[in-house]
Amino acid sequence: MVDYNFENFDDYEFEILCRELLNEENKIHIKSNHGLDYEHILSFSNFKRGKDEGVDLYFEDGETSVVGQVKLSRGKFSDLFYSLKRKVKGINELSKVKKLNPSKYIFMTSVPMSLANKKKLIEYFSPFIISLNDIYGREDLNRLLSKYSRIEKKFVKLYFSNSVTLERLLNNATLTRSNFTVEEIKSQIKYFVQTKSFSKALSIIEKSNVLIIKGLPGVGKTTLAKILSFYFIEKGYTFIEILTLDSEIERLIDSDECPYVFYYDDFLGANSFVLSDSLRNEGRLNKLLRRISNKSDKALIMTSRTNIINTASYRSDKLKRAFHSISKFEVDASALNYYEKGKILDNHLQRNSFKKSFFEKEFRKKIIGHKNFSPRLIEHVTDRLNYELNENDYKEFVISSLNDPSEIWDFAYNHQIDYKSRIYLNHLFLFGGGCEHMKFKNSFNRRLDFEVLHNNFLKQNNEFKECTTILDGTFITINRNRSMDNESFIEFINPSVGDFLIKEIRNNLELIKGSVSCFDDGAIIWIRFNHHKRDLLEIFNLSELKKLFLNESRLHLFKNNIELIKYFETLIYYFEIREIAELFSNQIESLVLVGYNEVPLEVYCGFMIKYREFEVVSDTVRSNADSIYKALLNRSEYEGDFIEVNQFFKCFSIESYLSLSQNQIDNLRKKTIERVLKDSVKQFIHENCENILSYNDVEIFYEFSREVFKKRYLEYGHIEGILVKILDSQNWQHLIEYHKFKYAK
């Protein structure tokens, strides 16, 4: 049997737990004195709690009234009994019960109870406690938790405070290879506030195997993802942090070796300018989610800022369709009620042994009710380093931080670190806020060489080590297990550092200008700049940009053809095609010839369309029309691919230059449509099959599918036969039986 002492609970959490256990044990509708419906347990109210007048739980049925009192106590029975008898303003617990005069009185406590202890309580509360069974001590609560494991798992702090569970978690080989320390795990669990978002998130991922946690910056998306990861790790899942979607991840999804929980932080990228390259393709995203949702031993947890999801959806019709289909996997971590915010604040005060006098009632209400309240901000303003101030100055600091969250880094950045450390942070910002240790060290040292040459900086060759040491733990953190090759990874301590720098850089472009001027990696010019809006012209004039970018010596910096294409796509926003072509004609022609076999379809087609006015591009495409036509059709796996490829064909009028026979062309297109349509139909079934419970439903689904796909594939010819063939290949009997079983539960 489990043996919890409930020391991580507060009074209110303990009351909710006791109510859950009573409801399950008695199968009756027990309410609390806070007006919360049973159906909304854990959806905490922000009603004023006030004095309970002896009532924590109650049940009414006609003339029967049952009152329950819940006492969370960390002392002995003698301490508990003294507190029950002690009169405050002439009133104690017994006098409250007499006034209520219930049909039955239930007493629940975290204190261990002997038989003698229970008899003493019955005698004291006579005649309201009817039997020993109406008194629940620590042992009784643990017995109920062992009996109702579902409830145990709903209370995550309880579940992980089990010594056996925690030991299993800490010894899990997955965690020893990941960036989780024992102290971090214990701290995360101890101070975690179980919001209604957690319950919803757990419900979604246990049902669908997929979860997308969205929310504003600093609301606790990563913390929620970690706690859920711990939950799956303890159940025997192997933890895998996804950095990019590659063939190894696809292999693990299909693997039967062991259960995996995949964690993909910021899956759309760190900012709205550059979406994660691996998720530009709608088909790839849908296929990933579809495959994992169909695997009972796989789980995927992804996070993204709300504004990035909204921006990505706005910019891309394909991603808009994808996000519409995955909205059922989403939970918004931003929605915190008054109680949850208060608990978050209390936990941080407890963690830092804060002086309670600093947070008197009105000041506390002002913080919790502030429109910019976020867990990250509270973590910062309650950091021990920040309250070595007198009380008035500290309160002013807290309110100013809430009024303008970006200001939390302002003083430290402008007054507590030196010039080279600011260069370090600005340079790391251009890498997206994180970079491999050696790569960043080399790049930073080259950045300082630029300072030596242009600003008379005196370099001593120990700057990187010095800056890293000074900034570690304040502005940056060293993640020693993130890279696949075990190289350490330098990154901002949290994303709000990057948010601050965006604002800071607008007022001081010189440090960024220096980094871009000596850029030695494509990331420096791609991640943070919106080239559609020609951001670089805010930093450089056009002649400076030409000198910097229209330069063949830069080409060696790019590791592959994809990076080279991204570079040429960047140039087109600032310079005329003619200027680019004069310098890079050979390289662009080479990309036309090798790209159709090597480069992702959407990247290749997009690049070619942008450069279609360049004569070398159009001539090379048309003179190699047969090879390009066959390769692009054969490589089309998803509907999005097929759309991109057909836009490319139209743009270059490629079918006018083919030497293939009409029969060859028709066969190629038919095979491609069949392959692409098969994936689209699988996705369509996955999204729309919930109501298929009979073969009559299947017939209706056939008609619905015909209507939808005829419209979507109208310009690609007659698809009726292909569509019916694909639909006929589905195992409808299995699907019907599965849904009947699912809805019967």
C-alpha cells in the first residue's frame, strides 16, 4: 500500500483530494464550501474562500445533510486534538458542528490515527460522528489511494512524492542521459502547481498520444511539458528530445523496441520569422501526428508560443489546414485563474524563504491581478538576488517589472555586465538564442577580431571563457546533453532574454551590425531577420550590403545546397536578379541541375520560381525538362508536394518542353496522384472517422469523400477510380469494431 504524508499539499489541495476520494468511495455528489461542481474538480475557482464555519465538504439529499471537515496537519494527534478544542473568540470546532447540526459528520486528516485516537474523536464530536468509518486518518486516505489509482495519478505531486515512484524516476536511464538533474526533478515536482491545464493535457495525451502545449511566453509551457514527460518516463517510456525531424525519429516511431515519449520544444521555431524547416511541409506534419496517434506505445509532447502558431497559420494556407486538424491536440497553458496564480506566487516565496512582510494582502492582490502576471516573471522578481532591497524599493521593482516585463533584464544588461558580455549575448541572439559550444566559441572569437579591427578592442584570448562564466546562471545556461554528439549547448536561460534583446537592439544596432558584418554562419542572417520586410536595411545601407553579401568568398560558409539556396533567396529581397546573376550564375545553374534530386521539393520549387526571371534558370529547366519532370513527380509524397510541383510546372510551362510520350506523362501523373491521394485519404479518414459505427456510415463517408476530393483534385483530372480503390483498401470492419468498443467504455 502507498504511504503518503501529504507534506507537499496545501489546505485547499488536500481538501480537493479528500472530496475526490469520498465521491469515489461513496458514489455520491459531495460538494465543497467553495461552490465547485463535482464535474469541475481541479478547475479551481477564484471565489473568495473566507471562513468555512466548520464546513469543508457537504452533501444534501432531502432531509439528510452530511458535513465533512478536512484538516491538513503536520503534527501529532495531540497537536491536532488541541487545535480542535482550542477556542477562538469563544468558538471551537465542536461548537461549529453543533450550530450546523448535521445528520452525519465526517472528519478527514493527514495525521496518522490509531483506534484510540478515533474513539477519542467520536466521543468529542458525539453524537455527530456516527462510526469509526466516518473518520479518515492518514492510513485510511492511503488505503483509498491504493484502491483508486486513477485519483492518485490525477494529483501529480502526490504521484511523484511516492518514494517508490520517485526512485524509479530518478534511476531511469533516460533521465541520466537527458538534461534532468536529481535536484531539478525534485524541485520541479515539489513546486509544481497543478492547474486545470495539466488535467486537460493529461486527458488529451492519454487519449490521442499527441499533445501541443501553446501559450504566451513565460506561462509555464516547458514546465508542464517536463512534468508530463516525467509521468511517461516513470511508466517505462524512453525520453527522446527532438531537435529536428529526421529519419532516426521516424525509425523510432515505427520501432517496437520500447515505448517512447518524444518532446519537441518550440516545434515551429523560436520566432515567427523563420518556421522550423522540418515543418514547412503540411504533409510531413500530418503524417508525424497521424502515425504517433495510432501507436499505443508512443507519445509526443510539443510546445509553441501562441503568437507563432497564429503567425504561421496566417502566413501559410497549408499550415492553416494542418493546425485546424491538430487543434484537438491543443491545450492552452496561459489560462491561469486567481487561485492558481496565488499558489504559483506562494511556491516561489516558499522556495526563496521570502519575508512575508513584503507581500501584505493588498500588494499580493495587485500582483496576482496584474494583466502581465506570468510564472516566469514571478520567478524573476522573487529571485533572492532581486530582493536585497528595502521594502519600498522592492515593491517598486516588482510593479515596474509587471508593467513592462522586458525590463526585468534591463538593469543587469546595461549596468552589471561589460561590453564584451553584451557582444556575447547579441551574438548568441542571432543564433536563435542557442548554439553548440565550439561553434559559438569560434564564431564569438571571430566577432571579437572584428572589434579589434574596427573599434580598437584589446583582445586577450580568454574573453569567451570569462563571458561564459559570468553569464552562466544569469543570462545563459550550459546544457551538457542536448547535442547528439554530447557537445555542450549554450542557450539563453529562458526565452525572455531574447524578448528583451529584440527591444534593446532597436535602440542600439551597432552590436548586431558588427555580428552580421563578420558573419561566419548562415544562422546569423536567417533566424532573427524578416527579409520580406528587408530588415537588414535598418542596419546597413545598400552599398554596405552589396559589399557584404554580393561576395563569392561567403559561399564556403554554407554546408549544403539547402543553405546555399536559403542564401540566394535572402539576396533576392535586397538586390536585383541581374546583380545576383552576374556574380553567382554558375552556382545557381548547378543548383538547378542537382537540386531536383537532392533538395526538399518545397525548397527547390520555391527557389526556382523566385529565380524564374533569370535566363540561366529558365533555360536550364527547359533543357532538362524530362529529368526534372520525372524526378519531381516521383518524389511527391504528399498533397502539398504535388501542389508545389504543379505550380513549378506551370511557371516554367514545362510540359511544352517534354520529349516524353503522352502515355508516359499520363502514367507518371497517375502513379503520383495515386500515391499522394493515398496519403491524403488516410489523413482525411483519420480526421473524420469518429462517427463511423456501421457500414451505412461507411457509405455516407464514401459520398462525403468523393465530394471533397473531386473539388480538391479538380484540375488534375478524373480521380474517381483511384479514390474508390484507396477507400476499398481500408479495413472498415476493424474501424467499426474499434469505435463501438471505444464508445461503449
